[in-house]
Amino acid sequence: MDCMRIQSPLSVEKNWKYDVFVSFRGETRFNFTDHLYAALRRHGILAFRDDTRLEKGGPISSGLLEAIEGSQILIVVFSINYASSTWCLRELAQIADCINIPGQCVLPVFCEVSPSEVRKQSGNYEEAFMKHEQRFKDDGEMMEQVRRWRAALTQVANLSGWDVKKDKSQSAEIENIVKMVTSIVSPKPSSNLSDDIVGMHSPLQELEKLLVLDSEDDVRVVGICGMGGIGKSTLATILYEAISHQYDVPCFVDDVSETYRHYGPLGVQKQLLCQAFKEEYFLICNLSLANNNLIQTRLRHRKVLIVLDNVDEGIQLEKLAIKRERLGRGSRIIIVSRDEHILREYGVDGVYKVQLLNDENALQLFCRKAFKCNHVAQDYRRLTNSALTYANGLPLAIRVLGSFLFGRNVSEWSSALVRLKEKPTKDILDVLRISYDGLEEMEKEMFLDIACFFPAGHEDWYVEDILSIRGFQPDIGLRILIDKSLITNEGNTICMHDLLRDLGRSIVREKSPKEPRKWSRLWNQKDLSDVLRENKAAKNLEAIVLPRFHQNREETSERTTLRVEALSEMKLLKLLILRGVNFLGCPNFLSNELGYLDWKDYPFTCLPSSFQPNKLVTLILHYSNIKELWEGIKDLHNLTYLELCHSKNLVKIPNLSQAPNLEYINLKGCVKLVHLDASIGSLEKLLYLNLENCKNLVSIPNSIFHLNSLHDLNLSGCWKLLKYQLLEKPRQSKQLNTGQSVQSHMTTSICKTLTRPLNFLSSRKRANSVGLLVPTLSRFPALVYLDISFCNLVQIPDAIGQLRCLRRLNIGGNNFVTPPHCIKELPKLRQLNLEYCKHLKLLPSTFMPIGGTSGRGFYGGIYVFNCPNLSDTEGCGVTVISWMIKMIQELKFQGGSANRTRVIQ
């Protein structure tokens, strides 16, 4: 069948026939060179040795030439009479040609001869070459060879090497040479890992940087962490095999957690010491827990490499009692754990977080397992993509899935992948579940909530809010889940790997896989529909969250119309987020345990009268059909967030006097809302009030202007609220509602208050002119954002200049000709919006804020888009440049890149 070829990094590595080739003169054969060969052999280095060669003038044999080309390291032992041998010089010339070959390395050793004498061909080397030149003076070809030999001597002698003098210890120098050789020789991965070595080059480099392998000054401890099955142990094993030869005592303690669980700290100590000193095995069989100092005394002052794999509790490291200050300089400790907190607590110098495989490496590993080659059969391309999407870069899943699919036909592949989505592979989930089983109960519940409801990426504040409402402690809980590699938080977004999501959902289902009404959580519209149709008690159900988008729209449309009465069987429900579900019937019950209610397109005119929202923290009803939430006063002491956006039939806000903790009210687009309940003015913790496009709103409580806490106020599009006729005819307020005397009094009071102390400006040129109905704005001492755009204002009051905390002001879409000069008095203003001011003619050159600092996270600038009558372009340009300079100065002052400056014309 046709195949698609992919490149394998293993295919570009050369398989060297020998590790080392040594070029030497016979005078060193039975002393230095012999000792060097013996040392190389003791360290497992394969060195070519030619004991049969004879001095003769002929060319190098083909076997010797192959040995040079097939050796990774070429050692040249320069001795006093090395240059007198034409055989040695021919070898040297061939070796010099290999200096620039990738992967090959040339190392010179100067044995009782100075590097300068070799490099410059002086002394004995000069005499030798004089003889060669005399001998070959009549042979032009050989004289060319002599010149090549000279060049080779200079080239090789210029390389860094060893100067072995008579007054130096040869054994010490040989040991240094062997260390260098072993550090260069390519590591030989274990046979059981060879098929899994994919995408390891970059992680190994990063890990080696953390270890600072070229430093002998200190002892370093580095951690490797990541989710289960991501390749932590594989990475540690490959690194260990690559660098272990550099250490006096290398030890790899496999699966510390398992050993500790079965044999306690004694078992881990035994494994460590048995590896370090194999001959002492019997001496430590009766080791007691009181003898922790044995490890310290046996490893003291030795240069050691210790790898501790799969540590899952801090006490395992504590009982092992390896203290870095007792180890020799240059020692390294590598700890592998799923839990980053364990590593930090131990005091590691750095942590390497293993990443998922990228697409290229994932494909390569999958092909090796599923096809036993580096090719993808064309018939399997689509299925391969599906399999890799399921595995999502997790090496364990790729290996297990690829091995399972090996040798199966297309039909079997398709069937297997469908089954995997319904029931994930046990071999994968068992590995992932180890981390879950190690959690405390609260962290387990938080993990299950994220797995069921928020795995695909949600803002951290959103997830934290819901988890907090659910009764958990998200600050510490999320940190624990992150440390244990069960979730990630990148860019303030909480994410979870798809297979960890599947694990969480399988745990929720495991006791009653066929009966969703017995589950604690529902996240799938099909399961919710089945539970509602069954209409039986759901005693364990605590949370329902339907996704924002549905993959299978046909299936969704078939199951959207349900009877709302079935919700009465969910008496323990604490979290309810519904989207895309149509309900019929009469809502007679909602769980009084609800802390979070978000129901988009709520189809009924009110909430059930029996509903007691005393535990409700967040209420969101977007695009609802609601007219009034409920009648009378309800206990709302936990309510902090109320959002009824685009509820186009809403005519009344309930009495909120029993909601002392309410901070956020959003009524955007509630076009039938005529007035606000007076109780809003008593909300001393209110931070945000959005009345945008409440086009029929004609009154707001006077007391609202005394809220010291209010940060954001949006009155955009509320032109009736500012209409001049309302001030002249306060009696009309009685017709705006059901006739309540409180509202009538409130409206009259507002009018009297507003017409006395306030700057009231209006245009008398048109019958339906629009005036300004804004109170003494200095009453908002904490106001940061004010939006009075599209309110038909012909003039902006100077009182705005008293808003000393204001950072963002939107007065766009109004009818003034010149912006108020008081704006330049706002010390903290960063953003001014004048868009769609179609009567605006002048933007003074002096028009800019006086300065001050501002918060981070939003754009700063002046917006003057779509102002067609703005004629003074020169003055406008000066103003714009002034704003830009001011913003840049603030950026420089704050030293942060989070602030951004934008000017739009």
C-alpha cells in the first residue's frame, strides 16, 4: 500500500564501529599506550588496537583506514620519535581529514614531547622531517605527502589535549583522558527504550542546562515533573545513561513510591546502597532505620549521580536522608515526581516540566507502535489523525493505543476509536488515576468538577468563583492540582488534558454507569434529557453544567424540549448552568441549595414562588423571558452577582434591601425597564452598575448617588433618563409603574434634588431637546469608569472634573460641539472615548489629562473615530500626540509592558 514517509531522528545518527582509535609509535606500546588501552577497556570503551602492523613505506591498509573512519574518537599519542615513522604520519594525515567530520573527535596526547615541538616541527621532529625530505627529494609525489604531513602535525597539535611529562603521574592523566572519552562517546539507550526515544533531544538539553553539568563547584538537585504517562521516567533514564559514566557512584532508584510502600524506607536505602557498592550487599541486609548515617558516610565526598524515580510523598525523601552538603563536589541528584510541591519543598535548584509531544513527534512515536516503521499508510491517515487527537500528545496513550491498533484493519481501527471515546482504555486511566487517588477529598471533588465542566479552558477567576460557591477552597485546591500535574494554568486559563477529563468523568460514572440520575454531576445534554424524562429522584445530583457549544446539533435538537417539573426531583442541586434546552410546563420548584444559577433563554416570566435564594451567590439570566424575578422581599445575604442582560420583558427589579453583599448588577438591554427599585441605593458594596440601552428607563433612585463603593457606572443609551420633559412633569412618574407611592415619591424627590444643586444644561433650539440629568458627580468618590454615551447630550457638566479617581470616560455619540475643559483636570484619566460625536468641531491642543498613574490591563488612549465635523485637524493632531506622549511617559514610569497605548482617529 502507498505510504507517507516521515523523518526519524534515529536515522541520522552514525553507528560507529569503534569508540576509539589510537595512533601511536611503537616506543609507547608497552607503557603509556598499554595503560591507556587497559583503562579504556575497564570503562567499557571499545578501542581498536593494531598489534600486527609493520613499519614499511607502503600505504595504509584498507582495514586500518576503515578503523579510522569507523571510530568516533581518534587519539594521537605524540612521542619523541613519532615523526620518524612514515606509517604514523600517514595515519595522522588521514586523522586530520576527520577533524571536521560531524560526530568525530580528535584528541592529541603529548607524551614526553612538548606541543610546541610538534606544532612547529622543531627538535626531534625537525630532524625527522629533514631525513624525509632528503629521502624523497627526487619524488615529487612523496614531497607533496611530506608537506601534507607537516600541515597535519600543525593542525592536530593546535587542538586541545594533554601534556604528559616525565614529572607528571601518567595514571592521573590517563584517568582524565578516559573521562573525556566517556563523556563524548554516544550513550547506548536500553533496548526497551529504543522505540520510545522520540522528541527527547530538546528536553535533554534543557535538563542538562538545569544540572549545569560542566560545573564541579557545587552539588545540584533538579526535579522532573509532569502528569502521569508524559515520559518523566523515560527522560530520566536516557539522561542517566548519557551522563552516569562521569560519576564515581551512579545510582538509579526505580519507583521509589512502590518500594517505599512495600518495604518502607529500608527498602529504598538498600536499593541505593546496593547499586553504589554491589560488593557490600550482604553487609546492608540487616540495615536498621536508625542507620541513616550509613548513606552519608558511604557517599561522603564522592562525586555521585542519584536518580530517584517516582517520588510521591515528601517523607520518602526525608527518610532517605540524602544531604547534599555531605556529597562530593560535582554531585547531582535528580528527583522525578508528579507533584511539583514535593520538589520545591525539598529545595531543588530547578524543576523541568515535561511537555506533551508536538504533532511531529507524536506521529513518529505512533507510527513506530502502530506500523512498526516510520510511515503512515495512506488508508490510515484519517484514522491516525483521530487516534492522535484522542491521545493529545501524551506518550503513554500514544504507545498503548498504537500497540493495540497494530496489525488491525481499517474497520477494526474505526470500531476501536469509537469505543475509546465511550470507554477509555483501562491501561491509560489506571496510570493517570494514581495522582487522583493521592488527593484529599476536597481536591478530588474539585478535580471532578473541572473534569466534568471546565476541561477545555476557562478563565481562572471563573473557575475559582464557581468552586468557591460549591463550598471548596480554590486558592489552595487549584495550586495542589497544578502541582500534581492534573491541571495547568497558563495565561490565567485553567486547562486539563483530555484523558484526565475522561478519567474524572469515568470516576463519576463508575458506580452506576447506566443510570445518570445516580451521578453527582451531569455535563451532557443527552444524559440530562434522560434524567428529566425519567422524572425520578436524583438524590446524589449536585451540579449540572451544559457546554456552551454542542458538537452534534441534530441530536441536540431532538432532545431540547423537556418538562421543567422534573427539576423538582433535584433537591440537592447547588450548581445549575443551562444552555440550549427548551422547557415546557410550569416551574414550581428550584433547589434551595442553589449557589450558582445561570440559565440562558429562561422561558418563564418569574422564578418559582417556592424558591428560597438565601444560598444564591450568582444569578445570571441572559435573554430570558422574565418579567419579575419574584414578588416581595427575599433573603439574599449571599448574593454578590446579578445579571439579567437582554431580558426584554423585564419591567421590575425586586426589592434588594436584603442583599447587603451585592457587588455587581448588569441590566444591559432590558428595554422595558422603566425604573429601578429604591433599595439599590442601599447597596453599600455595589461596585458595578450597567444600565446600557435601558432605553425606557426614566428614573433611578436618588440614593444611588451616595454609593461610595461604586467603581463602574454605565448609562449609555439611557436617553430618556436624561430627558428634559421629565424634570418639568414629575407627576408622570405615577403612570410609569403600578402606582406604588414609593416610586412616585422617589421620582419627585429625584427631580427636586437634581434641579436645585446640579448644573442643568439643555438645548432650547428643538422641541424635543435633550438636557443633562447628572447629579453632583463628586458624590462618586471611587468611580473609575463612567459611560454616558449616546444620551443626546449637548453639553457635558464641569462637575465631571471632580471625579478624581476616574480612569475611563465614554461620552461618545452625543451632540456637543466642544468637549468640556474640565476633562484635563482628571488626574488619573487614561481613556477618553469621543467616537460618533458627529457635532464635534474642536479638539483643543491643550486638551489632555494632568497626569497620574493608572491601573494595568486595559488600553489607554483617546478615541475620536467617526467625528465628521472635526475640522481643526492640526489642533487634533497636537492633542493626539500629547496624549501619546503622556501614555508613553506613564509606561516608562511604571516599567511595565502590560499597559498599552492606542490612539484612534
